[in-house]
Amino acid sequence: MIEEHHTMYEEVKALLISHAADSYASDTIAPMVALKSLEMNHLYEDLGMKSRTEMGKFMTQHFPTLAANKPKDKLWKKYLYDLIGRVAPACATCDDQVTCFACILKELNA
């Protein structure tokens, strides 16, 4: 893992841990989500989920305060990286970083 990615991993993990519902969420789920957030697809896809709805339920279960504050119109990966003041590796080449809707529109029109 390159140094910049390691730093982002640690920052996302710390953010998730600060909102964890329990020790399982902080010790097991937070590191897994932080690691998957570095991958190149949507976070729900990299976590093996079928939909954003499933992702929302998962995050609400394990990180309830973080989920409660997430804007409905923002994707999870974008939300997490906005909170740590960074751009996710997958988003670095995206042409819609400000609003992060292009990928949703592409999925809906596919």
C-alpha cells in the first residue's frame, strides 16, 4: 500500500471507529470498510453488497451516528472522504467530484 493510501486508510478507519456502535464495528468492520474504500468501485460494490440501500442499512447498524448525519444525496465513499478532507482514490479521476451524481445517473440510464 502506498503511503498516501495508508494515510487515507488510517483516517477513514479512525472516523469509522469514532462512530462505531460496538467493539465488533470498531475492531472488525471499520478496518474492512476503510480498506475497501481505497478500491476503485462504488463502496457498496467493493463490500460485496447488491445495492446502496443494503449499504445504508449496514452502515446504520454499525455506525449509527455517522449514518444519521449523512446527506441522502451523497454517496458513502464521497461522504467518508469529504469528512476527512480528501478525495478517494476511485474518485480522483471522476469528473463530478463536487456533486458526485454522474455515476448514479450512468447507472440509472444503463
